[in-house]
Amino acid sequence: MSERRAAISGIGQSQVGRRLGRDPMELTLDACLDAIADAGLDRRDIDGLATYPGGWFGPRGFSGPGIPELQDALRLNLSWYAGGPELPGQLGSVIEAITAVGAGLATHVLCFRTVWESTAQGAGGRSGIGASAGGDGAGFRASGILEWTLPYGAASAAVWIALYAQRHMHEYGTTREQLAQIALTARRNAARNPKAIYREPLTLDDYLAARMISTPFCLYDCDVPADGATAVVVSRADRVRDLRRPPLRVEAVGSALRGRPSWDQFEDLTTMAMRDAGAMLWQRTDLRPRHVDVAELYDGFSFLALAWIEALGFCARGEGGAFVEGGANIALEGELPLNTHGGQLSAGRLHGYGFLHEAALQLWGEGGARQVAGDPRVAVAAAGGGPLAGCLLLVRD
């Protein structure tokens, strides 16, 4: 498989926090320079650049600088670059970099993702749909999916994915108490992560008493807007033997989309595009779910992590609730340590890249107080919800 010609050679991350008030380019440079140094490389070694979703996409705070701005700031001489929103999930930019390296278009690709949603939000609550779409709300005109969902009060993914969760509950008997274990596990892990935004204890009673956002999601089912940048270096596997770190080989990728590319018209409303991405991943390797030591799975909303658990075959379809019940299976010492840094529910919404960063830390044995015991060697990182999904299987040789 062509992805096996690629490896993760370095990672970097800026300061992470709420309302940091720092320039997005400053955060981006911190993460990128950190990743380059972490790999034992120099800026002159970087000949590829990839990002999601690009510097001009989405509401204020959703993305930082794009390819041209960072290329100029770092004075990079590029052989290949890519950035844009129409990718298989937030890690799609990393998958593109893996493909470019495998094809020989670049040797060391710097991949980055920057958010500053917390600062953009300001001191008040989240903006209404008009302002969040990039304006001040005045004269806002819906387009695309919002033309059809706004008349029903379904303004965001918080509502759309809540409907998937309700359908899963209806079909399989999944309960809020089971779903709560995703959030409670994230908070326990975040307590051991000095960069996490929310580290104070969270109990089941706290969870059940929290205000509803969109049934069945309460406040603690939703990720935390944050400021921060994350970067990884994807290198040719035959060019990393003399670098600073032992390489993390890319064993397989999953990026398939075989259902309808829609938030609300997917043919199975108990799952999403991760169903196809997960199936593709295992078609490209002889490894199996039982070989995975660490799982870093997207939890923009708690149900997404549960849906990824099913999509990646860690339990049978419809059994995600039973698998996470009580939290033992997904604890640090459990069968499938999940979101060991606290995920986006407690550590902060770094929008996909944080999961890959944490997977690499765990495989390199640098998780600190949250390090999974037993010398983990295989990790999966996955990101995306609705019609977007991508996943990576990493192996420390």
C-alpha cells in the first residue's frame, strides 16, 4: 500500500487555551516550528505543506493562516502543497500529504491546523447563525443545507448529530448514561493533561444535571471552543532513519465515502461517513481492531466517538452503548484507551489534529501522567462527522 511509504516524523503544538487573544499566525508558527524541530529537521528540509480547511474558509476563528501565508512566513521552497475544505474529514489534509509522499511528490510535508474560535467568540455567548457565517447577522441569507434545516430550527451540527444519536437510541436502546461515559472518560484523562482546558472532576450526576443543548446532548456532550494550533510532519519512510525520532509508520488510511454526501440524507441514520472510512482502513491492512492499543477518536459531540467505535469494528454495530457502559473498556487501563488527552470534550476543540498529535505522543511513550501502560505500538486516529470522515492507523516499528 502506498501509504506505507510515509511516516510521522515529528509533531508540534502551540499554547492551547480559552480566549488567549493571540494572533492565529503566531500560534501556527509556534506549532509548525515545534514540529520541524521535533523531527530533527530544518525549515529548508520542508518541501510540502498541507492544511485544513484553508485560511479563508468558515466563520471567524474556524481557521488560521492558509498555505500562501505560512509558506511566505517560513520562506519555504515547496514542491507540493494542498489545502481546502472538501476533504475526508479534518485529517484529510494529512491523508493528502501521505499520498503525496507516497507518490514521490515531496519528502517532508508540514501539515497544520489552527483554530481561534474561543477568542473570536469574545466574552459573550456564541454568535447567532448569521454572525457565525461571517457577517453581523443583518441581511443574512441561508444557502446550501441551511436553506432546508433553518426553517426547522436545525442551525448547526449540534442539532443534526443529535438526531443521529436519537436514532441510535431508538434502534439499539442506547442510553444517556452510556453516552455520558464518553464525556466522563474524557474529563478523567484531561485531569492528567496540563494543556487541557477543563480538568476539574465531572460526575455522572453533574452530567445529567447539565442544561440541554439539543436532545439528547447536554452541555458536556459538546466540545469546547479553544485557541491553538497543531502540526505534524509527514515524511518519506526511507528518509527518516537518521532523524531525531523513531518513525511512526502509516500502516493504513481510511477515506471512503459510499453513502450520500449529506448531513441528513444518509441511508443509515445510526452512522455516518465513518462507516465507510473505517471499513476501508481494515481493507488495507492485515492488522485487526484487536491489535489497536490506543484509540484517539473524534468527539466533537460524544456520540461521534461512539459511532467511530462501531465504525472501526471495536464492537458490533449497535453495541457501542454497551461497549462504553460503565467506562471500564475505554479507560486508560481498559481494553481500548480512548481519547487519552481528554478529547475535544475536555481538552479543547483543536478540530481533528489534536487526536493525531496525541496518538503520536502515546506511541512515543511521552503521554506523561496519562501514558497508556504496556508500551503501545499501534494507534488509530480518526476525525470527522456527518458526510466527512478520515482515519489513520499508525505503527511504531
